[in-house]
Amino acid sequence: MEKIVEMKNITKIFPGTVANDDISIDLYKGETHVLLGENGAGKTTLMNVLYGLYQAEKGEIFVRGTKVNIRDSSDAIKLGIGMVHQHFMLVHNFTVTENIILGHEPTSGLVVNIKKAEKDVQDIAKKYGFNVKYDSLISDITVGQQQKVEIIKALYRGADILILDEPTAVLTPQEIDELAIIIDNLKKEGKSVILITHKLKEIMKMSDRVTIIRRGKVIDSIFTKDVNINILAEMMVGRKVNLSVEKKEAHPKEEVLKVNYLNYIDKRGVKVIDELTLSVRSGEILGIAGVDGNGQSEFVEILAGFLRASGGSVKIDDNEIIEKNSEDIIKLRFGHVPEDRQKRGLLLKFPLYENAVLGMHKDKKFSNGTILKYNKIKKHTNEIIKEFDVRTPNENVNAETLSGGNQQKLIVGREIFKDPRLLVVSQPTRGLDVGAIEYIHRRLIQERDKGIAILLVSFELDEILDLSDRIAVMYGGRIVSVMDRKDADEYKLGRLMAGGKA
């Protein structure tokens, strides 16, 4: 087989961090090669070096056997390298075709030849099995279709080597299956694909080879057919991991959260939440499934008191919270693990002991009027660190020094230590390695069994299916279906998440 890319001894350093430490990988013509590792392992950094977005301090890159100097993305594109980033770079008020040809427009004299452009786009779409309408506005198509537009854009620019960064993060199960077919079609045409991911199920389905990266170093490169999910998980984390969530049947009691006809209109005048109605009971986990951008984030921010609803009712234990601020909502024994741990969950420049009592500084346990009881706060922090296995030298270091997984364990520990009646958990394991995921899942089940009402919002369908006792599907700002876990599977949920019927 022809070796199409070689990256030899790549070292990339950011202030205080060696992101890539003497990494060597290669890619063959017509293969799919996965880079597997937790967030912060250095996968995306390495691919940004290949695409010219970063310059390595050390190392060499060879493309089709020739040593190259990739100074920026235009150099990469000339070498036939295309990259589809996790966050798409599309102009929302342009059509599909206009986005694909942007910067590479075919012309007749001084005029853009839009007919030729549309034909070229259609030819590529037909050749590789893309189902997109070339004249639709980007704002009118699904996230999965937007990803296809990004891939076609790379192919239109002549890419033979495609880098896809976390390509399944925002897709329904049906769209993931479509992506797998597209990748197979690309390989049949001699294209080579690099996937960056931490999702083990998709790796087994889509890849020929896997390179595992842990803390900036290559652990191993192996053929997918020679391993299974459990082996990959162990290599990724460095120890055996239990991937299945063990739980007994739930015995829910009284309603703790009651939401009726909730509405929210954003600054643009768009109705983001539309007559949303649901309830969560003591001793159950209600999971909300849905593709990103269907109002989940706004719903959680209203519950937490960060956004003001446009109408409707939200009650915690019969206390109306629609007009309350976050401080008053916390007093109703409300716990909240936010989706963005660094923006909403932590003060990164502050020590762990300050972060461990966020929202509780005025509690009599921790303050005497205006004077904080630092001995009590530090003792409380060390209890969280011990019980939740937060890996840190001590409670005095700043939150920014912790890894993502340890930051998340600190937040989950803080919220559980509040002894909440209602715990709202949003994207609890986003970007975490399977070891941290295993721990957080186990703790959520333990808290459910103690009688806490838990609302789980996650874009990871496996997580929703593993943890939930009931599942609500959110689409277009509405709850379109609520079902018992035993009645749900990923394809039924996927249809509902895409706006179809179960």
C-alpha cells in the first residue's frame, strides 16, 4: 500500500504544555485512520500541524513521499489536504453551493459561473453518495447536512486526504450511518481519511487502523480488526474500565420539578423554547435527548436562573422559580452541573477551595456574616477531593491547573455535596476519558438511588440510554416524546431527534 502521509517526531509546545511529544504517525492511501484519545491528549493539535494551522517546534512531514513545509492551510489545500473542524465554518445566509465554492469560484470572464458551480457540486455529491440540496440556505439545513457541505467543500478544493475532527459529535444515529457510507465511498475512490474521536463504538465501525494518544504521546498504533472496545478503552485510559452502567430499577416518588408550557424568545425574536412541558420525580433520572441547538442549553439556563423565561411555569417542590435569580433557586436545594465547566462551572484563576463553595459562600457553615470560615471551607474541599478522587496536589492550587476530567469531578462533587432535591446535569462527561465517565455515571446512579431527582441533558445517546429511567426527546424547542427507557432504542430516538416520528 502507498504511504500518503508521514509525520515524523512531531513536537508541539504551548506555554506550560507539551501538546505533542515526539509523535510519529502515517496514513496509507484508501484507509481510515483514527486518532483516539481523551480531550487534551493532543489529537487535534497534531492535525492542526498537518493542516498548517500550527507550526511544530520539531519534526518532519512527508506527503506522497516528499518532505513538505506546510506554513498555512492554503499550503495544505495545495497538497490535497482538507480538514473539517468540529465547529463548522459556513456562512449561514449563503446557499450550499455558494459556501462550497467560496474563494474558488468558477468564472466566465469576470462573472461567477453559478451553473457550472452547481453542476460541479452535484457531480461530487452524486459520486460519493451525499444527499444535499445545492440551492438550500445553510440556515435551513440540519447540522448533519452542514457537515456534508464541509466535506464536499474540501473535495471541491481537490482534497485526497480528509481530516474529520469529532465528526459524529452532533449527528443522529442515522446520520452517523450515512457518514460511514460516505467514508467507505471516499476510500473506494482512493481517498484517505483521518478521524479524530474518543467514541469507541464508531471507531470499530469506521476505521482500519487506530493510533492511541495519551498526554501528548503515542501509546500504540494497531489494526482495528485486532482489538475490541474494551482493549481500546484500557489503552486510552491506562487501566481496565467497566463500560456498562450497572443500576437497579428506579422507584420514583413525588414530582420535584414541574415545567408547564415554558416559552423563551431570544434577542433575535426567535422562539427557542416552545410550550415545553415535563416533570422529574424523586429517585429517577429523566434524560433529554436531542441534537445540539434545539433549545436544551436555554432550557437549562432558565432552570438555573441565568435566563428569564418569556412565559410558562417552572416549579421545584411547588415553589415557582420563573422570576427567581440563581442564588434564590440554589436555596431550594437545586444542584447544577453546567454544560461548559470552564465558563459556568469554575473560576479558573481561583483556588479549588474557593470553587468548592461557589454559590454557598453565604451559607452559615462557611461564613460568619462577611467573614469566611476558611478552615471549614478547606476541610469541605478536601472531603470532595477525597470522595470524588479529584487528582490534585492540594486544595490551594488554581482550578485551571486541573485536567478537564478532574475539573468535572470537582463540580459534580460540589453539587452533590449541596444535598440537592433536584440535580440538573448538562453534558456531564463531554470530552472526558472513559475512566472519568465511568466514575461520574456511577455517582449519578448512587444519587438517584438516594432519592434525588436528576435531569440529564446530553448529546451522547449512549449516555442517555445507559443512565435514564425515562427519556424525553427535544426538537425545535419542544418535548416531542417522553418514553420509558425500556421502550427506547437509538434508532427510535434518532428519528425523533431529526423531527420524524418514532
